[in-house]
Amino acid sequence: MGDATPVKKGRKFDQVLEGARTVFMSDGYEGASVDAIARAAGVSKATLYSYFADKRLLFMEVAKAECSLQMEEADAVLSDHSSPREVLCVAADRMLGFFLSSFGQSIFRMCVAESDRFPELGREFYETGPKRFRARMAEYLRCAVAEGDLAIEDPEFAADQFAELCKARLFHELIFGIRKSVSAEEKARVIDGAVDTFLARYGVPGRD
């Protein structure tokens, strides 16, 4: 398929979506089979195909739903009036949790693998997830600047930098198959390093 096909909603739509989420979270995109998704959803394959013409469309719908949940959590974190260090540490923990999850890795791999045949997949996911988070992070940074807590001239660029700092080492080692898991200590090191580096560049002495 080239262009995205509208998804039909119906009585068992949420049931199909939840079953797909369970299987994708467990097995990733490549390992998930339509048979397993139908079993987890408690529906027939015919019913599943009546909602989604192929696994790719189903995966993207699950990805969009997951991104919406992530955005709700991010909004709660970035609406907190704690110090920048506290807010950024929690935001980094949430971001890294998604980046390092098998589901987050599957989204990245799929968007890259299908970029030639289905370029709309990457665009659709970017619009649903990363772009929205970037805008929300930039909004938080602008508010922190207005409060005198941070000194940033380009909040959008700073938001991009923060996201990249949170991907240091662990994300790429998982993506390239160098490692299969991450310890809590390793994750904490990346979070602390990301926040320390970000505040070293944009922090205001005595306000972090």
C-alpha cells in the first residue's frame, strides 16, 4: 500500500487494538504474527482484517495510541512546577523508558526499514509522537526561561538536544544489536549525564 488507508472503527476495534498492543509489546513488529494478534484479541482473522488490511497499518495505529499515552504522561511531567533538574530527570526517565523499550525499538526499526516503500509511516509516526513531544518540551523550556530558571535562546533546538542526550550510548547499542538489555544503573547514568550536560549549557546558577 502507498498512501495511508483510513482505519474503520467498529464494535471490536478497541479489542483488536488491545490484543495487538499486547503482542507487539511482547514480540515486536517482526516477531508478531496476525494469528497471534487475533488470538490475543479474541477475534477471528477475518474480523481483524475487516479493521486493518495489513499488520503494518495495525502496528501504526497501536503506535499512535501509545504515543498519545506517552504525551499525556509527558504533559503531566512538564506541567510540574518543581525545579528544572527534577522535571528534566523525570522527563528523561520517561523518554529513555520509551526509547529503550522493545516497542519503541520496533517503531524505529519499522520506520527505517519501510522508509522507501512506505515513507508516510515515518511521517505519520513523527507527527503523532516526536513532533508533539518536541513542541511540548519547547513550551516547557520557554516557560522555564520566562521564570528565570533557564537561559535558552532557541527552545526548539534545545528540546532536540535534550532528546539526543537521552539516547546516548544505550539506544544505539540496542538498535545495532550490541546488547540485549539495560541495567537500572546504566539507565540512571545516562539520565544524570543528560540532565547535568543540559543544565551545564542552559542552567542558571542557583536555579536548578
